[in-house]
Amino acid sequence: MVNYKHYTYRVTWSSEDEEFVGLCSEFPSLSYLDENQDAALKGITNLVKDAVADMEANNERIPQPIAEKTYSGKFQVRIPPELHRRLAIEAAEENVSLNRYVSLKLAC
């Protein structure tokens, strides 16, 4: 059973709607609008809770919370050869490995 409280929630201001919008990363199709920031968070949390209960009742696959996943720390990215060369030069100029250099660039 998935704990709906473990999902990744955030609340942001929507200029278009002139309200706060509650979002859940694992359920990108769901959102909840409210003029109150705390109510937007509570609203999206309850919406996800209901969605998970409905999915469980219908034996549907429920997304795993991002916080409960494990990550290896490795992923591959394909880039043009010119960019690869430029990054290698910049890494050498900084006296660090290309891997370390790209990792630092991604962290910014």
C-alpha cells in the first residue's frame, strides 16, 4: 500500500489563475487551486489521497513516491561532439575530471 503523504508536493503562485496551485510530481495531471497557500497544499494532498484510493480499488498501477526510489547516481546524456570537446577543455582548465565538471555544472 502506497502512503500518499510520501509523494512530492509543491505549491506555487499562478499568475494566470491569480491563486496558489498545489501540484504533485508523481501525478502531473492533478492540480488544486486555492487563494490560500496552505489550503492549496491540503487540497492537492487530499486529491492525491483520493486518486490513490481509487486506483487501489480498481487494481491500477500506483506511482511509487520519488522519495522512496533509489538512484544509482549514474545516467547517460548524448551531446554533440563540439559540446563534449568544449566541456573537456573547460574541465582541464579547472583541473578536474570531466565527470566532476559536468556534475558541478548540473548542480548550479
